[in-house]
Amino acid sequence: MWEVAAAALQACDGVLHEALLFAAIMFFVGGIDDLLVDLAYLIHRRPAALLSDIPPAPREPLAIFVGAWDEQAVIGAMLRTALARLDHADYRIFVGCYPNDPATIAAVSAIDDPRVRLVVGERAGPTTKADCLNNLWRALLRDDAEEGRQTRAVILHDAEDVLHPAELRVVAHHLRDHALVQLPVVPLIDPASPMVTGHYADEFALAHAITLPVRTAIGAAMPLAGVGCAIRRDALDQLAQATGDAPFEPASLTEDYELGLRVAALGYRSCFVRVREPGHGGEGGALVAVRAFFPDTVRAAVVQKARWMTGIALAGWDRTGWGGRWRAAELWMRMRDRRAPLAVLTLAVGYLALVAWGLSMLGHYALGSAPPGTSDLLAGLLSVNAVLLAWRLLVRARATAHEHGAREGVRSVPRAVLGNVIALLAARRAVGRYIGMLMGRAPHWDKTTHRFPTLLPGGA
């Protein structure tokens, strides 16, 4: 019996070694990929501009699009706050609602301001956010035609967003030379749920301080974040001409991501803009950015991230391809966009291998045998990966600390583990949704419950 147990344990050790080797190789590839982005950032790094250097916005009509399904809890506060704070002479907020959502319609109707335009679509909701945005686009065209005006650009927002007072000023300034303008997104950290909401803050700090600036610096197409992004009217007109009257892809779960790539394919320029308020030393004070609460429970975070993963890494593979011209920078960035499923598989294998390694140690202890050693290749990879992981956690902590303070920078390290768990759970849900889409199931707005801050955050 002991011989059978020893033989079984030896076989398990062989499988464990191969699993560890696979995970180590994939972690090494991903670590080098991230390291190259960090090096590119060091080469292309530019300090944020100061708001005091941005001239007043010209008096050009701008439109803000807000899609709203089941948003009665936040849309009123969001609109009132935006109307009271935005520093621009000529703008309108178009809010898209559904006929079977009377509570949200009532909340928007209660805002007595000519700058707010309620648009109720014909189809019952929820459809997709892109479908809702197309309804707003048609309403904008009708209003412009009736009033003989030409809206300069459309800015996308969600119903829970806190807009910075200078947002339209910054956007209008950069629209002179660019068809797409993206402002940073800064998730608010809820003291009642610092781990879940905080992991969003960590990820966006890293993406919007390093990854997106690198992406635009090396000439790759810039995907939009869905909020705080402006699209010039001529670019939207050209997109709409290709489909008849719909610049936003109604069948897409991540229309914002695809929109950036589609506009870039038309030859338009884009820019990611980091502007700070005047402050004491360094790059200045708070960022001109969009601030909002993100999901505060693991379940809600899984739902949201599954939608992102489905739209970008799975369905995006089919819908947007690899950039057509096969430029190295574009290919690299799209590979990074779509590495999430492989990264999740690697995480799963790695975590399972760690558990199996612990069980193997217990088995050898029980049998009184010596555990097997690791090969030189595996030992070397594990050592290098430890260094790459430490570096990446340090970069992540610094990015978070820069926007949220040193305490949150320290918390970003354990939150990385929680982020991995959420990614694993989201991948399972995303695969199920993607299989459903392949079988012909219509995509729909798989949204989460939103909140609006009772106290407005500083720097917003």
C-alpha cells in the first residue's frame, strides 16, 4: 500500500512540476510585457499640463451623452451637480431613457433646465448602451437641424459620474488638433469597502498614468474609457455614414473600446490628456478627471469585469481584428488587450499548483520521503518572476499613492490578490456570455447598481 501511495505521489509530483513550469513561463512573458511598457513610459514620460495654461474654451456647442437604464437613484444628483459646476458657455446634456423605465424618466424630467434634453427611445430596455447612444445621436441631429447649429463634439458619460468643472474647457482646447480626447478616470474609494472599490483605483491609476499615455506615445490606437471621452462631430458623421445613422456599434458590449479603434482606423488623431489644477510643486494639484464610485461588492465587480472581458478580449477579437496594417505598436497593444483570458488561465494554474505543492509536501512528510527538487530552469524562472512581481507591485503602489495617498498605495499590494480572484470569477462568466453570443443570443446592458457621492470629492 505504501508503495502504491509513493508511486501515486511521484506521478503527482511530475504533473505538479509541469504545471509550475507552464505558469512560470507565462508569468515571465507577462512580466516582461509589463516591464516593456514601464520602460516605454520612462522614455516618453511627460509631466501633466497645468490648468492655468489652458485658455478659456471657445463658444462652440458641445453635447454630453448619458445613457440611463434603471438610474433613478443617481441621475438627478449627477445632472444637478454637472449643471452647477461645468464651466462652459454652450453645452447640452442628452439623457437616453427607455419607455419601460418610468422612474428614471421621472428623475430626469424633474430637472428643470433647458440644457437637459430627455430622449426616450422606442425600444424597451435594456438593450445595449451603444443602442441607447445612437438614440441620443439621432436626437442631436434633429435638434441641430431645427436650430441651425453645428455641435462641435460629443462627450460620453455615465449616470454616476462626477464631472470636473473644467472638463469641457480642457476637452475643447484639445479638440482643435484631435478628433478623440480622453480624460483620466479616478475611481472613488469607499471607506466601507476599501478593498473592492480600491482595487479599481489601483488598476485605473496604473492604466491612466502609464499604459494609455504609452499607447498614444508609440502611435497605437487609443481605446476610450466610456466616460470623460470626447469625439468630434466630423468623426462621428463619418462613422454614421458607414452604417446609415448609427455611429455607435449596437451589437457591442464595449462600444467605447471599439469606438476609439474605429476612429483611429479612419485616420483621425487622438490624445490622452492629463491636466492638473495648480498646486504646490511637482506636477501640480488634483487631476482634471472623471470621478465615480465603482462596484463595492465582489459579485458586482465580477459582473462588470465579465462584460469588459467579453467585449474586449473575446468578442473584440472577432469584431476589431488586429489593426489591419499590422504595425508593431498596434499589434502589441491589441495583444495586451486580449491577453486577459490567457492571464486568467495562468493565474488559475499557478494558484492550483501552489495548493498542490503544499499537499505534496504533506504527502512526502507523511511517507517520510524527501520532496523532489526543482529543475534549474524552473528555479531560475521563479527567481526572475519574483523580481518582476516585486517591481510591478512597486509601480502599482506608486501610481495609486500619487492619486490617493501613501496609505492606499500600501493597500494596493494585498488588493492585487483580490483583483486576481475577481478576474478568475469574471473569466468564467465572460466565457459563458461569449458562448451565448456565438449561439445567437442578443447582447444586453448587463449593468451594475450605481451610487453618487453625498459629498463631492476634492479636486472634482
